[in-house]
Amino acid sequence: MTTSTIILIVAVVVIALLIVAAIAWFARNKRTQQHRVEAGDIRNKAAEQSHKVGQREALAEETAAKARAAQAEADAKAAHATGLQHQAQMRHSDAATARDEVNQEYDRANKIDPDTQYDDTTQTGPDNRESTRDESTRGQQGPPAMPRAR
């Protein structure tokens, strides 16, 4: 082989390598540009979804606030109901005490009433009171019959 042939072969190889390198460089640049465009599209879609997600988050927060308000209202109503139950128990207790006092007054009145026979061994309440008045008191009305507290 001659020197000119070797130089020609080396030149062809160098040119071929330059052409391959140029093609690879252009392909790489084109692929990089495509990746930039694709990344931009993904960012745009993400920005749209971010707005929708923000709306969903706001709706979730609003719903959570409503739930907290409803829970607070339910707790307040439960506390009010507990207070009313306690008040009702106290009133029942007071009423039972007052009923016992009234019954004791009836019993005391029966003890001192000369027209009523009173037996110390049996308690007669207003609901089972047996009056043994004589004929002179028959037209008079006795104490009202009130049920005893249980």
C-alpha cells in the first residue's frame, strides 16, 4: 500500500467517525429537546392537577370543619341532655321527699283526728287510706288521694 492510499483510508475513517459523531450529537440534541418538551407537558398537566387537588383539599377541609362543628354541637347537646337528666333526677328526688313529707302529715293528721281510727302498726297512705268516720262527717270531703312515690 502506498502512502497516499493509507492517507486516503485514514481520511475516510476520520470523516466517517466525524459523520457518526455528528449524527450522534444531533440525535442526542433532538432527544434532549424532546425530553424538554415532554417535561414541559408533564409540568403543565401537573399544574392543572394541582389546581384540582387544591380544590379537593379545600373541600376536604370544609367538610372536616363541618364535621367538627357537628361534633361540637352533638357534644353540647349531649352535655345539655346529661344536665337535664341530672335535673330530672333531682326533681324526682325532691318530689319523692315532698311526697313522703305530705304522707307523714296525713298520718300525723290521722293520729290526732278523733274521728279516724289510726293503727300504729300499719301505715296508711293517701292511696290506701281507710276512713272510719262516723255519720256526722260523712258529707265532708277528706284529704285528696295522692299516689305514693315509689
